[in-house]
Amino acid sequence: MKPTRWVVVLAAAFILAFLAGAPAMADTILFDGFGGSFLFTNTSPGSLSVTKAGINNIFDQVTGAVDSTVSGTLNLTSGSASSTCASSTCTVSFGAGGSLTIVGSDSALGISSGTTLLAASFSDGSASFSSSGSGTYSGDLTSITLNPIIASYYGLTTLTGSDAETLFSVSFGSSGFSGNVATSSITIAAAPEPSSIVLLALGLLIGLPLVRKRVLS
């Protein structure tokens, strides 16, 4: 066999080994909903909380499928604020800590009411308030526990790139800001498994000397 053919055959073998060991495309899901209330205590150290926010869907960002049989409640508390707001337009950063939980049901997956669908804490957070009466909070999640039925269904065994965002209307007060939650969304993403990368590396280590030998001969 000609050297160039050996190169093609071995390259194809490497690709097949890579694909055989690779998992399905890493999935990303989005919990979303609306309603609930929020409170930001404008003291030192302050914090922000969201209570009884509705979660009504799980959106699969890879396939585009929507599970609308979810009925859950989101509650979250940020870490401690690094500063206070001197006016009604400001941005506040939050440290690590706090908590986020979604408790509810998912009839499509056979999950009964009162079940914890998601639990996590925050590695950081940020809130922005506008004098027009709107605000947002976003934070990166850590120590994530996803319900095992949901994790298995969506292939989310190793999690990364997860965050929570809320959008709300704001009423301003001297000791804090409060209002109603317009929307909530929590993104949970899967990390790619390293096994496929290891297989590719091994294939290259084994195959390249063979290619070199054939080419030289």
C-alpha cells in the first residue's frame, strides 16, 4: 500500500476511535418561569433574595425541546453585598455563598411534587438597579446538585457553565429595594467528558510512529 494510503487509513482509524469514545453532544438546559418577589437589603453587609418565583419549563438548548410539565418554585439568596447603593441607579457585587433551590414536580419525567429539582450556592453575583424601576440579578452557580432523574434524562453528569438570572421591577426605599420578579432563568450545562480526548491522544501516540515508518520505507 502506498504511503499516502497508509496515512489516510490510520487517520480514519483515529477519527473512528475518537468518535467511538466520545459522548453525545454536551447538553444545556434552561429552567425558566416568572412571578415571585425580590428584596435587596441596602445595608452593610446586604443581600438579595428571590422568593416563590415560578418555574414552568425546562428548555433543552441542544434539541430545542420544551418540557412544560414542570411546576416548581425558585428561592434564592445571594452572598453578602460588597457595597451599598447610594442612589436608585447602581450596581452591586456579591461574594460567594447564599443558596438557590428549585422544588417542585415534573410529570413528564415522573417526578412528584415537593421534590428538589436543583440546589446550588453562588460563587459570585451582581445586581443592577435603574431609577426607571427595573433591575436584574445574575450569579454563577457552584456546588450544584441536579435531580438525578433530570440529570440522567438530559445527560448532565458533569456540570459546568451554570448561572442564574432574574429580571424584576423595583420599588425603592431608604433601607432597601423590593419588587416583583418578571422572569427567572437558570442555565445548567454539561462539561465534555475527557475520555474522548484521551483516546485521541493514545491513537496519535501509537499511530504516528507507524505512519512515519511506512512513509520512510
